[in-house]
Amino acid sequence: MSLGSLAWFARHELRLAWRDAAAILFGGSLRRRIAGAAILFLLIAFVHALAFSLVSAALRGGIGPDPRTLTFLTGSALLAWCLLLSQAIESVTRAFYARGDMDLILASPMPAAGLFAVRIAGIGAGASAMAMLLATPVIDILVLLDGPRWLLAYLALAALGLLAAAVAVAVTASLFRLLGPARTRFVAQVVAAVIGAAFAISVQAAAILSFDDPSRLAVLSSEWLVSHAPASDSSLWIPARALLGEPGSLALLIAGSLGLLAAVLGIVAPHFASDAATAAGAIAAAPKHGEARARFRRRSPARILREKEWTLLRRDPWLISQTLMQILYLLPAALLLWRSFGEGGNGLAVLVPVLVMASGQLAGGLAWLAVSGEDAPDLVRTAPVAPSQIVRAKIEAVLGAVGIAVAPIIVVVSALSLEIALVAAGGIAVAAASATAIQLWFRAQARRSQFRRRQTSSRIATFAEAFSSILWACAAAFAAQGIWPVAVLTGAVCALALLAVRAMSPRAAA
Amino acid sequence: MPTETAPALAIRGLTKTFDRPAVDRLDLTVEAGRFYALLGPNGAGKTTTLRMVAGLVRPDGGSIHVCGVDALADPVAAKRLVAWVSDEPMIYDKLTPLEYLEFVAGLWSLDPAAAQAGAHELIGRLGLGLEANRRCEGLSKGMRQKVALAGALIHEPRLIILDEPLTGLDAAAARVVKDVLLERVRTGASVIMTTHILEVAERMAERIGVIAQGRLVAEGTLDELRGLAGRAGTSLEDIFLELVDAPGLAA
């Protein structure tokens, strides 16, 4: 492998990817590494046990190329593929826009098209690895119970990963041509998030509305879908047949994916260098967003801090979309609750836990931006303002934003039932305050642009934030139903859990 | 209360230890109205010292007085007198330079009319007029550094602390920054600046402190330092290398 060859560059990319993954999996102190390994082992054992129960039941009924199996496999593969595509679009967008080593690469005498082709191929390999990883428990159990022929499924999954990368490159490059470099970054990231969420959410919503079942599998294995599926010789079933190990379909899928990726790279790669340079120019060019005029008015430091947080958020549509996207995932839960309890005349009460949960999640995201995502921490800390006043202003900014978001719903609910509106408002306040407190306890300085990766900075904080939102949602649900003793008990459990989380936080340790 | 006669900065026995001592019982005095350059090799403790003065790092021991105000006992009062500019300009991408200055003025509770006049004057003086109402996300590093400097100066600080302020600035921008700082010194403010560009220290600073391994190893005017190093007529670079006993250099 000679220095400067594409193979050498591929090795360099692989090394960087491995070190990133290793840092996430095995980074930190020895105690953390041991705990991480133990959790990983338990998780692997759990998913294999789960896969065993599913696969053994399916094998008893026989797994073959029948319409039900093909429908189920195609739907499941499409669900997973949407996630892969979403991830791949994110990665390709980063390849266009992230500066990182881009200047070094573009300034080197190596052919840029080849380097970018390697980088895109790396994204394809990553998507393939992710697809194989997600399916590993099921395939392992199939191999164990039904023979090694199922190992061919890994090849089908790898091909699906490459297909996702090819489509992602095509989508991003098309957006670049259609919208230009300035808008593509934001639109591509929103498209990625919508693709990742929309299909999963809509299938789950359909399951809940049609079958009163939260499981997406209910739709994918339903009689209705099977009866409306195309004939068994349709080319739509090629991926499913490939997953079942049919040699012809598998060869077609692999050839098709590789061919499409090669074709897309052939078309896009030669322009990649100039596109990346244009993207860099779009970042460097000072966008003129109207004539924003500063108005020097007398305001307290607390007020100016609050207003700064709101202005920064309002001017960043990507952050708004990322924050609100979290709430989208609560839609199936709302539908399930509505279907389960709403028809008994108590529909308003079932809205309460969803609102509380959504507010907790929203507050967590906003609090991270205000506390950890402060882009000028030195300026704020050197200002002649007491630290407690700064923290209070940031908390007010977060809770104020959550209040503005949920106030219209609370007003509507209060017109129908004042009691339920009060319970909802109380639940929203404690859930938002808890999520904000967790972010304060676990704050770690970062750039706002790292918002998507905020979960990786502290697993405990991420878990605690979700856990407290769920528990407060449960407590509010019981209170809305008038079951106050259980509501109080649930709230007490959540408060104790929060105290435990606080004791584990770096602030407490310091 | 700040006093006119007190030194701009008086540090006694300042100590900070991370995994090893970063600042080791440091004593340092900067008289009011002086341009003071703090020099030292990488990891000498310059930035840690200045971050403690700015209230960004809590010392393990010692005292810091800014214009007579005990910065550890009354940090808010001390912060009113101090401005801090780091080598990496930290400003808000989604605000315009004028909005940024309005934000800083609000944090320091300045009179709005005076702050507005001061902001426009600084914007003009630092050559940011064309960018005043454009968001900072598109500004070059030099422009961002000038915005950060304007933010540091808008509240008329008595002590201006700059950590490598000329990093990334072109010659013209560096000249503007140096001129603005010298103007502030002429009006009675004090400037403490760390820099690795020894020519800048040699030309601008009235007094120079050399710090190594968390301790002040030499201090004085350029001539006094030449005397200490026993090398009359030599450059500051030679004196500096002599004083810090730079590894890798043959005697």
C-alpha cells in the first residue's frame, strides 16, 4: 500500500472511524469502561433472548417465501432502511459541509474525486455495518436454530446499506443543485430527520388506529396488508427474497446496490471538490438577514440574558427543527392513549401525560442549549453578574420558552376542564424544571452545533432526563384521572430518583 | 470601592494546581496606566494566571486585588473593572456585532445612550462599519477578534486583559488593535497582554514580566531585563530564551 494511494486513504479513514467508535464504546475511566462493557454484555444477552422468543415462534410456523413472510420482511426492511437512509444523508451532508480536514484534503495534490469517492464508500460501509449490527441477534438465532444458510442475510443487509448510501448521495447532491449550498445543509438535515421518523411513526400510528396495538409488527403482518400486497413474482420482493437467502435475488440486490453506488459516485464525485468548496464559501459568506438593528435600551442583565437565549434560538431554524422533532415521537403514544382511554369520555385526561412528557423533553433540549451550548461562556462569566443570577436567567429563558409553546394548549384545555388544565400545567412545570435541573447538574461546555450529539456527553443525564419525564407524565396521568395517592407516590419516586441523579452528577462530586 | 492610587493589579502568593502546579505562589504588581506584557513558554501558567484574575478560574490560594478591590472577596465589583479577551474569540454567530455590543452593555448595566454611542465609536474605530448589522457567523477570524475586543472595551474597563490578542489578525488589523490599546493606556487604563510575538512586547510594553513554571522569573523594563540577563543591547528574544532556559537551544 503506497503512501498517497486511495487504499492508503481508505485505511486512514477506517482508522479514524475506529478510533471514534472506540472512544464512544471504551472511552473514559476504567470504572466507566467496565460498567460500559457489563451493560453492553447484558444488552447483547437481552436482545438475543428477545430474538430467540420471536424467531423460535416464527420458525414453528415456517419461514419461507410466502406472501405473509415477504410482506413482513419487506416492511421491516423498509423501516430499518429509512433509518439507514436518514443516517447516510446526515453523513453525506457532513462530508460536504464539515470543515475538519476538508481544507487539508482539497489543498493536497491527490485527486479530490477519488478521495471523496473513498469517503462516500466509507459512509456506505458504515450504513452496511449498522444494518448488519441491528439484525445480528435475529440472524444469530436463525443460524443457531435453522442452519448456516441464514448467514447470507448479512450480505443482503450490507447491500441495503450501500443502497442507502447511494440514495443519500443522490438526494444530497440533488438538493445542492436545486437549492444551492446555503439552504442545502439545513434542508438535508430536516429531510434526514423526517425520513428517519416519518415512516416509523406513520406505521405505528396506523397500527394504533387500525389494530389498537402499539406494535408496528401488527400492521406489517396484518391480513389486510397481505391481501393488498403484489403477486409473489413481483420485483418488489427482491430485497425480502435476498434476506431469505435466495441466490438470484441476493445477486440482483448486491449488483443493483453496487451498480447504483458506482453510478452515483461516477456522476457526483467529480463535482464533489467544487461543491465542497462552494459549501465552504457559503459558510464563509456573511449572510445578510435583513438589517438587524440593535436597540440599546435599559434592561436588567437577567432580562438581556433571557432575550439573548430566545433570539439565538429564533434565528436558528435547524435547532428549532431538531428540538421539535423530539416531540414528533410522542405522537404514537398520544394516539395509543387516545384509542385506549379516550373513547370512554375521558379523552382530555389522556392528553396530560403526553403534554408533560413532551414538555420535559423540550425543556431538556433547550436547557442544554442555554447551559452547555453557551457560545461565549467566558464573556458571561466575566460579566459583573452573580453566577446565581446568570443561572436563574437561563432557567427562566428555558421555562419561558416551554411555557410559550404549551400555553395555547393549556388555554384550550382550561376552557373544557379547569381541573385538568391545572394538573397539566403543574406536571409540565415540574417535568420542565426537572429536565432543566439535570442539564445544570451535568453541564459540559460544548458548541451549539453539537446539539445532535449532546446525548453522548453524559449517558446518565440522558437517561435521567427521559426517566424523569416519563415518571412525571405518569404522576400527572394519575392525577388527571383523580387517583391522587398513586400520583403523589409516583411523584415522590421521581423526586427521590432525581436526588440520586444529583448525587451522581459531576457538580455534586466537585 | 476601587481607588485611583491602587495598582491596577496586585497578586500575592497566587497558587493553582491541576495535575501539577500551574501557578506557584506568584507575586505580580501592575501599576495603573501601564502596558504590561506577560511572557513565558507554553504551559508556563500565563493563561491560568490571567483567567484567575478575570474570575474564570478559582485559585487554590493567594490574593488578587484589581484597582484595590479584592477580586476573590467581591468578584462582581472586580469584574466591573476588568475586560477579558482570549485568543479564541467567543461571540454569538446568530447576533450582529452591534447586537453583541448591546448584549455586553446590558450585562455590564451600562447607560443605554452612552453604550450606543460607545458601540458606534468602537465599530468605526475597529473598521467594522460594513459588518455592524450582519450576523457574526460569516465574519473572518480577524473580524470576530475585533468584535470581541469591542465587547471588551465598551464598558470602559480599568484593566484590560488580553490572551494572545493578535493571533490570526492581518497586519492592518493588528495595527488597529495595537493603536486602540495604546489609546486606552493613554487615557489611564491598564493593559496586561500575553503574547508569543516578542517584537510586539518589545515595542508596546512599558514593563515585561517573564513567567516560567508558574513563577515570575524576571520583571522590568526592557533595559532592566537586559541587565538581568547580562546582555546589553541584545533583543528581547535572546533575553527571553536566556531567562526561561529554553530546552533544545545550545548555549
